[in-house]
Amino acid sequence: MKPPFPFSAIVGQTEMKQAMLLTAIDPSIGGVLVFGDRGTGKSTAVRALAALLPPINAVKACPVNSASLSDCPAWANVTDNATHTIPTPVIDLPLGASEDRVTGALDIEKALTKGEKAFQPGLLAAANRGYLYIDEVNLLEDHIVDLLLDVAQSGENVIEREGLSIRHAARFVLVGSGNPEEGELRPQLLDRFGLSVDVASPTDIDERVEVIKRRDAFENDNAAFMLRWQAEDAALRDQILKARKTLTKLKTPESSLRDVAELCIKLGSDGLRGELTLLKAARAYAALRDDTALTRAHIRDVAPMALRHRLRRDPLDEAGSGTRVVRMVEDVLG
């Protein structure tokens, strides 16, 4: 199986790559929504992220990638505490997936052959401690959206049907991509994404030529191409690991908290999720830059991706939401 396109080899799309790196540093940021034209590298970036992320330690026999035997769900009947290192899970959720496929359901084979009521884990179990990727997320069926909202909120998947009463951890970073021309995203789901970025086809000729060159090399001289970018991906992986450590020691001054709160109030974002996400994203960004304290500059740089999808629509303002955020950031933070 051909390895995914290297993350560091993706041309341009700086904001999208940065958003994904921030969620790798702090998964509690809450995921990334990537909206834009077809063929702009959205799904390529997600699959590249899978190869870039540091591996995790998980109990070998655990179907939900638990870090220790005590975390394994009772229904899995895991008794061996042996662990192994696995790639950080990145699981695709297809648009046509049934609810049983997503949440898990009764294991029909065991029910028929052994007469046992056993649980067959679904995609949410596989995605625990990793990423759940939904392409064309704006076309997802409403009942699956509602299900994801519940799980994203609680961090736990609960199944109560067919005589089963099952629950297990389902903590994952939700990554969605889509084309805005094909439909809007429900506000309830939109708010669950920590960060939102817009991508567009490059207009610079040299940049487009470079995209063509790299894609051609990836497809026709794969071994040499992967070797060429191996060191850059390894350096990015080390940077993520270092940033995770830096994040635990990062200082957050009171003035930064006031900046975050004032900015969200001026923008009129609903609830407090905007403040919390902006703070987490700014801290992760500071850690990525190996800074020791959060500053106004960090907040300014990540504010558009943390807040653009949380603004109320203003029919009298024709500027896009990202432009409105930048305008308000300049007004509030200078």
C-alpha cells in the first residue's frame, strides 16, 4: 500500500496545515473544519497528518485503543495488559455509513453461531485517542450529525438497544471537509469544530507548477520522493512532541485572558466556547513556536481560525467572516 503524501510536502495552504498541527499539540481544541473548492488538498492533508502524528501506546487486545488495562471497557473482556505502539488512529467516516457502523452493534455472527450477545465495535471505537475524518461533512445525514454531537460533547459512546447496554471512551479530534457550494453545515455541528479554515486553489503560477511537480514525483518516483521529505516530516513530528511538553509549562498572563474575552464580546460570538477555543489555540500556537508565555501576537494570529465560524450573520456586512474577525482583532488588539 502506497504511503500517504508527506505533510511537509504540501504546497501552500498554510492556515490549514497550521490548524491541524495545533490540534495535534492540544486535541482538546476540538477539531478542524476545512471548507473550500474541490482539489485543494483537503483530504490529502488529513491523510498526510496520519503519517505525521506521533504513535501512541495502546493495550494490544483493546478495541478502543486504551492506554492501560484499567481503561479497557468491561465488555471487551481484556485480561492481558500487554501494550504496543500503534500509529495515531485516523478513521474515515463515509457519508453512507449506517448508525450501527458508526456506533457499533450486536455481533450477528456470535449471536447466530454461539447464541451470545456480543458487541461489535464501530468507527467511534476505532477513532478513540485519534482523529475521525468526514469528507463532505455538510452532506452528512442529520441523525448521524446528532449522534456525533452527543459523543463529541461527552467523550463517550453509549449504545442502548437490541438488549445491549454498552459504553466506551470515544475521545477523538473531528476533522471535516467540504465544498460550501454543496450545502451549509448545521449550526450545532459547526460550533463543535474548534477551528475553521477556508482553502482555495492557488492563483500564483509558480505555486501551481510546484504542486504539479510534487504530485507527479509522488506518483511516478514514489520511493525517491518519500525519502526526500522524510526528514522534514520527522522534524515536524519532533516539533509536535516538544510543543506538547512546552504547553504544560506555558505562562498565561491575566491580560491575555482579558484580550480573549473582549475580542469575543465585541464579535458577538455565542456562549463561551469561542473564548475557550481561542485560548487553547493561542497557547498551542505559542508552544509550537517554542515561546514561554502567551502574548497578544499569538492571539492575533489564530483568532480568525478560532472565531470565523462562530459569528452571527450580518446581512448589512458583505465582508466574509474571516475579514470581520481580522477587522475586529485590529480594533481590539491593535
